[in-house]
Amino acid sequence: MAINHDTSFVDNLKPSMAVSFYDRVASSGSNEAFRYPEGDGWTSVTWAQAGERVTNLAAGLLSLGLTPEQRVGIASTTRYEWILADLAIMAAGGATTTVYPSTNADDTAYILSDSECQVVFVEDDAQLAKLIERRSEIPTVSKVITFDGAGDGDWVITLDALAEQGAQFLAANAGAVEASVAAIKPDQLATLIYTSGTTGRPKGVRLRHKSWVYEGEAIAVQDILHEDDLQFLWLPMAHSFGKVLLSAQLACGFATAIDGRVDKIVENLGIVKPTFMGAAPRIFEKAHGRIVTMQASEGGLKEKLFNQAFKVGLEVDQLVRDGKNVPFLLKVQHGLFDKLVFSKVRDRFGGRVRFFISGAAALNKDIAEWFHAAGIVILEGYGLTECSAGGFVNHPDDYKFGSVGPALPGSEVKLGEGDEILIRGPHVMDGYHNLPEETAKSLDADGWLHTGDKGAIDEDGHLRITGRIKELFKTSGGKYIAPPAIESKFKAICPYASQFMVFGEEKNYVVALITLDPDAMEGWAAENGMAGKSYAEIVKSEPVKAMVTDYVNQLNENLNRWETIKKWELLDHDLTVESGELTPSMKVKRAIVQGNNQDKIDALYA
């Protein structure tokens, strides 16, 4: 059943993200807004406290001479100060320009130069060093503000120093920030997000205030999130997925606990006990693999109990989704397993999660169903940076596994040539910064964004992604292959898998490069007499090759003949953001991985 939403809100959007923020401060002042780790605990901040800090920082930027739409960079991991800086930039009328902390000095200089940034916020001395190294290439940067480092009395100042400068500016120019906020127009540039890209130089996506305001209000009007919710936020704020969750927070009023350390996610979930979290599919794949392998290592009765629990859980789930009655004995079994097994799985995530939101890449349907059997709902969504991250999302009361849900209320979708997904609405970008030819390729004269993804829309308006047009390849036998579909199936089957990359364009059969999860393999090694061995030694061992062979064979049993993996190779390292083989949102840079391993791929065809 599709849920209908009133779309009249689109005609009554607030004029800017700055107005959205200050309206939220006014209406929820004493409520908790943010929470962040400090020392051994967490520090809580109210909306009123955040509002005062943002006002002083915004005034500090105005004192530096910031003018409307001038770009201000942020090079930092996700943390409370990132949010403050972003809100202050927008309140001062500037446009936040994002730089992933993992971006190398060359690309950092390119982004800051291409965007003509006037001011840059940096997290620490490591980020500052990149700017110092390439200072001659970023002549427009007149001031750097550091979150953790020390100022130099000239080019670099601290965040506290900026706030103090802002307070002094306000003493002499009362109402300066209010005047700045009031002057912002809906079509004014709010954010310049440089996509990490899978090839070539990053492209700056120009997004307006009304785009972000729309995203937040489109979530609020669906009645998905409320003031009493608590978000755990770890996603890179330099990525549009993180930014859209901030938009939703301003519209809905919930509190957010922030910590961008990926290795602390599971630990933090147990402490924070959030009601929801956004994440990339890799986080769910990793959690699924970890839980399954831990139970397998226990063996005996516990493993049998665990496996039987999920067998029953999946059966009950299917009956309920089909609208059929659950037999009494099966219902009793399910209740027992919920207490013995499923509740413990939920407790690993804090025990209060109403749902997770998955985006940035495709989520495997089997993994979504596995979590659902344990009572954890993962709502898959879809969008691009070019449409402010959010284009489609499943609803807690209306979701379909394998779909990314219906289009956001107040936007339009249609399928173009070759079933390409086309999107139109307030959330669509202005274009690519300084790249008119690239803009013309993605945005047509009627305002439709050409996504480059293939899809199918069912009778309820739910979209299913059927492939990435650029990722589809044809074998020498003329058969089309959609790599992501095969790759996600393997990761659902093999709990040790990290990445599975399919190749075979213009070849007579399909091959794969495989990486295994280092954490999972450390546990496997301890149980198989290889404790203390390096990752490379473990994955080269015959027992591991035999294990992976079994999983590949299982995969092949469920593929069309022309899709089956005839040969494969395990890489001696996992892909990482730091190595440049993954984007910060954990998508594989396929072209780079292929280039780095072309000799291995060629050998599979020798």
C-alpha cells in the first residue's frame, strides 16, 4: 500500500537552511540538539547553546569580510565542530565547500582553488599541512581556522578565536547575523560538494538553500522522524548523505550523537542507544558477517540454535509479508527465538533502533531480510549528490525489500531511454561548478536530472535499481552483465567477504577479484591454527582458498550460465579509503582497482 503525502509544503518552504536552524533554536531551545564524545563520556548541547555558538562563529566569518555565496572549505572528519562550522557558514551567507579528510594534498588544493575558497576550516595539523604544502596554489584562501591545532597569529586561528572575534564584531554590529540570514534567498548557493568520483578530478556539485530545506521538509512531512528520536551520526559530512541528515534534524527536531570514527560505530551504538542511524551497505554487510562468524565459531548447540532461529525468523517474516497466517507452533517457536537470539542481535545496536537507513550504494536484499528476521528494519533509499542525496526512500509503514522506495513527496521521476532514471524537483542541483559541458550532459533543458542508473517502477511507485548504465558490460557472447547485482549476492553468501569485483567486458567468461574482511579473517585464523599470521599469508593459504571456492560455487548455483564466475583471485590486501581504492562513502573505485590489478585480471584469461 503506497502512502500519500500532502505536497503543498513545497510551496511553503523556509527560505534558507539558516532560517530552518534558527527557527529550530527558537522552538526547541532547551531540548538536546547534539551530543559528542569528550574524555570518557559524552557532552550534551542544547539547541540554544548551539545557536549562540553558531551566531558567534557566523559573526566571526562576517568580520573576515565573507560575502554572499563566497566559498568556505571544511576539511575534517565528522564531528560536532563540522556541524557548527557548516551552520555558521550558511548563516553568514557563505557556501560550504567540502573536502574529505582523506583527500590528498593535490586534490585538496584543486578543490580549494577551483571553488575559490576564501576561508578554510581544518580539523588539525595534518589537514593544515596539506594547505601549507600547496599554499601557492590556493591564493584566495585568506584565513584558516583550526578545530584542534594552534593558531600562528596570522594565517591560522583557532575556532575559539573566531568565536571571540565574532562576539566583538557583534558588540559593534548588533543584528549583523540576523541581517545576513534575512538576506539569503532560496536559490542562493548553500553547498559546493565535490564528489570523490571513481575516476578523474572531483566535480563540484552546486546545491542551493532550497534544495536542503526541501530535503528536510520532505522527510518531516512523511512523519518518519520526530523530536523524541535520537540519531547516531558517523557518516562523512563531506558526503551528501551526511548533510541530508542534518537537514532532516533541523526539520524534525531530534537530537544527534556525533562521532565519525568508523571503528567505534558498534561500540557507540551500545552506549548511545539511538533510535535510528544512516549508513552505507558495507556497515550492514560487516555487522552481518561478524555476527554470523561469531556464532559459527561457538559451534555446537549455540550455532544450531542460532541457525534454526533465523530459519524460523525468515519463514515467519515471509508468511507475514504474504499476508498469511503464522501457524501456532511456528509462532511459539518464533517468540522463544526472539528472546534467546534476536533480542541479543538487537542489543548489539543499542536495543532501541526503530530503523536504519541505507544509502550510497545498493543493499543486498538477503541481508536486509536477515536483519528484518531479527526485528531490525533497514529502509533502503536512493539518490545522488546531484539531487541533494535524497531522491527515494522506503517508509517504515511502506517498504519493499529490493526496492529503494517511492520518490520523495513533491518531486517527479520517470524512466528515460534505456530505462534510465530521471529526477526533477527542488532538490536537483544547479549544475557542476565551472563545468557547463558536464552540466549539460546531466541536466536537460526541462530540468530532468539524468542519473545514469537503470530502474523499474512498480504499480505502487516503488523504484528498483536494475543497474548502472556505465557499469553494465557485454561479454564476447553478447550477454549483458550487471556487476553490482552479482557482487552483492556474494557478500550476502560469504560472511568473510569484504569486496567482490566482477570483470569480463568483451571476454568469453566472467572473472572476479575478491578481498576478505581483515577483522573476520583474524577470527578465522585464530580458529584454524593461523593466529598471528599476516593478512596476506592467511588469504594465500590453501584452507582459505578452499573456503572461498565453496562460497563461489554457492554463488554460481544462483546465477545465469553466462554470469557464473569461472575464475577468481584473492587480493593480498583489502580495499581502503586511504589506498584510494574506495570512496569515503565506501564505494569501490572500479577503474582504479582494475588498473591496479590489470595483470591479475589478464592472467585469469591466459
